[in-house]
Amino acid sequence: KNACEAEGIPFACSEGICGSCIIEVIEGMENLSEFSGPEKDFLGEMETERLACQVVIKKGEVKIKF
């Protein structure tokens, strides 16, 4: 979350229920944490979308679009 906030991604609830922080992962999905419960409930395109307030970069590089 901190890395995303530093890049200017907007956050509202920070709990994964409002959807204001949806990001599209262009590269590096394999470098991210497992999907959280709120992400599984909220997201439609789980192959490319994440909630920035829920996701953690585990290793490597990740390219996103927001």
C-alpha cells in the first residue's frame, strides 16, 4: 500500500470494499501476494486486476496502470 500511495494511487476505505484503488497489473502478477478475501469478492478480472490497498509486493518488479 505504501508504494502505491507514493505513486499517487487514490485510496478511500483501505479495506477493499470501495474499489477506489483498483490497479491493472501489466507485468509481475507472480511477484504479488495471494488475493485477499475482499479482492476475491470485489474484482471481476482477477487475471489482471488487484486492489492496491490489499496487495503486497513480495519480490521483484511489478508494472501497473491505474
